[in-house]
Amino acid sequence: MQTALKVLWAERHQPVIVPQNLVEFWNVSTRPSSARGGFGQSVSKTRSRIEAIERLCRMLPETPATFAEWKRLVQSYSIVGVSVHDARIVAQMQVWQVPALLTFNSNDFRRYSQLIVRTPAELVDSGRLIEATSD
């Protein structure tokens, strides 16, 4: 992820996050390592990592428009179950006009054709988040 962030900064992109990102990070980080996907980290270590993320990325605030966009997305895409959390992230992106998403879980977001979705490895391999288009 660190190399991917360097690529973003080299391209003059400002990484942004939404509160949902940190909520989900806290969940996975503090979940016992014996549980699915858990890292088993302490609250103190998790808090420290969140503070580092907040220093590196601009936080986009939630607005009432986020809920309206989330509702539109879950209905339009017939989203069910745990995927509603991903739709909330996409709603924030739509409201703030963020075109691209860097995620380890790219398959969870591929349904949203309006987004550019990259994993850190894909970004590092290509060296670009947004491909240049020829007009």
C-alpha cells in the first residue's frame, strides 16, 4: 500500500477517505486473528494506525446527501447483505465526485461501472491511477 500511495502522490492525487473506511479498518484490525480476516491488533495499535491514516489522507465528511445517494445505489443495484457497506463508500464517492477507488477488495466494487477501481498491486504495476485518454 505504501508504494501505491507514492504513485498517487507522484501523480499529484490527494488520497481521501470516508468515515466508513476507518470504521471497517477498526473492525478488521481489532478482530481476533482466529476470526475470518482479523488482524488481532490492540486498540492502542489500531488507534495509532488510524491517526497515521488521518495524517496521510483527507477525510471527506458525511452529509445528508450521502444517505440519499446510498439509498439510490442499493435500490438501483439491488444490493443486499454486507455489500450495503460498500455501497455507502460509493455513495460518499459519488457525492464528493471522487472518480477512483484504491482497494484490496476490488471485486466488491466492480459492479459500479462509473468508478475506476484499482488494487494497490494494479496501481503499482501500471504506474497510473487514471489512464490518459486520447481525444
